Amino acid sequence: MSKETVLVIEDEPDIVELIQYSLEREGYLVLTALDGERGLSDAIAREPDLIVLDLMLPGIDGLEVCRRLRDNEATAATPLIMLTAKSEETDIVVGLELGADDYMTKPFSPRQLVARVRAHLRREARSESKKTVKTRIERGDVVLDAERHELRVGGDLVELTRAEFRLLWMLFSKPGRVFQRSELVESLTGGDAFILERNVDVHVSAVRKKLGASGDLVVTIRGIGYKCRD
Ligand code: CA
């Protein structure tokens, strides 16, 4: 099997070196690009398995790079982890809207970045090996069955509303992926009814209660939304 390739788009040499070292030690092939322009052309030409993208870049900024990556067929579905400063919360939200899968704020631990890279690549491999439509999700004690529209926690049947089921399905089908409230609103309404984003919080807290001891599988991402624990 050939090595999985990670493209790192970042202009700070120290950070590039740190990421490269950490990922290569884990057996990944690492490509690096020091600006957005180069990053884009490398991404399209080499089609890496995953992209780590810093948002603060000279020239074309990271958000624009993200937008163009998603617009290009070669890179539209490549897992993408953004790197940001803590103060860039708005950028994180925009980046997720543009289709980034995850983000890490600087300073970050290289070990954690490696863990996230691995998790996203594993998820990608799983979804590629299973082309059939998923009808059942298991996370620890929790089993969601789409055909029966059922939730079981530790074997016990738990009543969910349709909206709650859709919300949980969306979160649990992509563990680790951060969902914004606005995305979850769509899952709650099926796209047609009007619902306020803060109502998502109400549904999430109801769902957590119903999950009992497994309620902590649903993780709050402050100021952004929710995810299912990896
Ligand atoms: Ca930078």
C-alpha cells in the first residue's frame, strides 16, 4: 500500500517543520506549500489524501484557498483541517461553511494534530469501502437504526422525535466532524420549516438527556456548534 499523502499549506517555516516531522514519523508522506497559490496548484496536481491549511497566509488567504479547493473537482471532497489563531472565530465559522472538516487553534499539540489527521483519513477510508447506504450507526452503547427509526441506549429503546433522530444521525454519522448550528438546523427541519439556531441547543440538550450516561458523546464546540466525540 502506498503512503497516505498530507499537504500542509502554511507560511511559517517552524510550524511547517513541526507538522512535517510529526506526520512523517507516523509514516505519512508530507508535501508542503508556503503560500496559498502554491498550495492550490499542488493540491490539484498531486491530489493529497488530506490537507492541513493555515488561514493566515500571504497572497491568497486561507479562506479563499478553502473556497477554491472545494470548487475544484480534484479536491472538492478531500478532508481538510484548518489551522487558526484563537481570535479568528469568525474565520473558523466561515471556513466550516466553505466546507472545511475540522480546525485546530494555535498553539496546538502536534500529537493532537496527528490524531485528527489519522481519524479523518480513517473515516474517509471507511466511507469509501462502504458504498452502500448506511442504515445503522453504533457508537459505544448507542445504536441508531434508520430503517426502524429507533434509538437504543445500552439495549433499551429510547423515544426520539423525528427532529431529534435526524440531529443525532447527522452528528453520529461523522464522528469528529464539527457541525455548525446552521447545518444542524437543516437536519432538524428537513430544510423546509423555519427554526431558530438557538433551538438547536434545546434539541441537543433533550437528546443528551435521552442518551443518559452516553450524553457526553455529543460535544459542544463553543460559539460554533456540536460534534460527536471521535
Ligand atoms: Ca500563517
